[in-house]
Amino acid sequence: MELWLLILYALFLLLVISVASEFLAKGAVILEHRFGSGFVGSVILGFVTMLPELIFVLVAISAGEVDIAVGSAVGGNILLFTIGYGFVIILAYVKHGEVITLKPTMRDDLWYLIVSAFYLLIASLDNVLTLLDGIVLSGMYFVFVIHQFIESKKLGEAGQTHEISKKKKIRSASFMILGAIAIVIAAEPFVHNITDISVEVGVSALILALIVSPFASEMPEKISAFILTKRSMVGAEMAIANFIGSKVQAGTLLFGSMILLHIFLPNGHDSLIVSNAMLQIFFAVFTTIVGVAITYDLKLKLKEGLLVLVLYVVTLTVMIVNESFHFI
């Protein structure tokens, strides 16, 4: 297919994803009143908007493209706590003139982030991720979901959430289901289309794994977050909860599923080799530490948004320079 047709098709798929993301955002706003912004942003919206990334990574693993799968998963984590985080913080300040203030329960999510990130780093030090690692990381995800649900029940008992009408429940569920279906349908061809464009214009595999794939697969999450942030500061809080919850899920469910699929495929292996992605994994953990550090006081200021944007540029530059020396 000619380059201009590839670009046109990519724009069409991006439009589909954008509309789907608007549906997700509308559904999430309704559910927030029933379950609280933490559970909706961290678990429900976080999972639904992580689907494109999960689909892409699992498709890459099934195709035997382990380095691209791992690079995309790690690159997505880096992107989330830098570009995504930074723009939401800045947009909230420019649009509403306020800093984002989070609920104290968000600190629990930050601990899940730290634990899963350090576990991934330590587990990969010998350049392989095993069946045990896949089980542990997947198990962390289910503990996280159960914890979030219990916290949402506590909010309900404290009167901080309230029942919504059956009509609103149906409306919210319809928005979420339609948005999710559209994203699932459009995400995989969009990612493949972006890959074809990258190959056509001569983009290296490193850039593809670190930039193009994460940007493509996480596009719904970014769009949903920006829509929520533009609407209100409550939306901005939900967007941050979505990012943090998505990072927890990426560090647990995404990596756990990737390891388990790689091992249990018909031509499966004993472990997942990650020797080519150690620097990427290190920077994913480093950006996580920075993200947790600026979030732990539960206030996200303009200068912190600018800091993580700069961090993305520095991180990407170091990895590109390292890759250049690797090929010399």
C-alpha cells in the first residue's frame, strides 16, 4: 500500500479511537458518582484503556517478536509517567488555574507501583523472566483490583459515593462497552498501520518499540485523560488515577500475561529473555520512582509537569545514544 494511503488509513483509525475514548470518558464520569474516582480511574478505565497496549504486546509475542513486545511494554510505562503525566498536569493548570489534588487512598496505588517496578527490575537482572515471575506479577494485579474494590466500598459506607439511577447505569455501561469494542477493533490495525508507515519511512526498530508502538497503543488513554482534564478538576484527578492504575496494571497484568503467553504458546519457551531490554527496564523503573516521588504529597504542580516532560526527552536521548554505540 502506498504511503499516503497508509497515512490516510491511520488518520481514520485515530478518529475511531478518539470517538471511542470520548465514550469511555463519558461512561467513567457517570460511574465516578457510584464507585469513586479512584476505583473508576484506576481499575475500570485503567483496564479498558490499557486494552490496546495489551492486545499489541500479546500479538507481538504470538508472532515471536519478543524484543518489540518487551520494548513496547516498557516504552509505554515510560511514556505514561512522562508525556502523559506532564501534559495532564500542565493542562489542568492552564485550563483551571489549579494544581491537581489527589485523595489519600492514591498512596496505596503508589506502593503497588513501587513494589511491582522493583520486582520487575530484580527479576530481570539475570536477563530472563520465568513462569514464577509471570504468576507473581499477575497475582499482584488481582490483589490490586480486590484492594481497590474494598476501598470503594469503604467510600460508599462513609457516604462519599451514592447510588445512581438504573437509566444512568445502563447509559454508563453502554458508553463503556461501545468505547471498549471500538478501541479493541481499531487498536490492532492502527498499531500495525503505524508500524507499516514507520518501516516505509525507514524508522529503526528501537524508535518503533520505544516511541511509535507506545504512542499508538496508548493513544486512547491519553485522549481520555485530556478530555477528562478539560472538563473539570475532578476529571483531572480521575485522569491521574487512570494513569497510575494503568501503570500498576501494565507492570503486573501486562508483563505477567506476556510472560505466561510466551511460555504456554504451542512452541513455548522456558522463560522470556529480556537481555536486549535491560536499559529500557531500568529507565521504566527510574521514571516510576520519579513519578511516585512527585505524586506522594498528593499535589501535582506545574513545575513537576514540566520536569517529567524533560525527563522523557533525557530518557529517550540516552537510550538512542546507547543504541547508536551498540551498533558502532
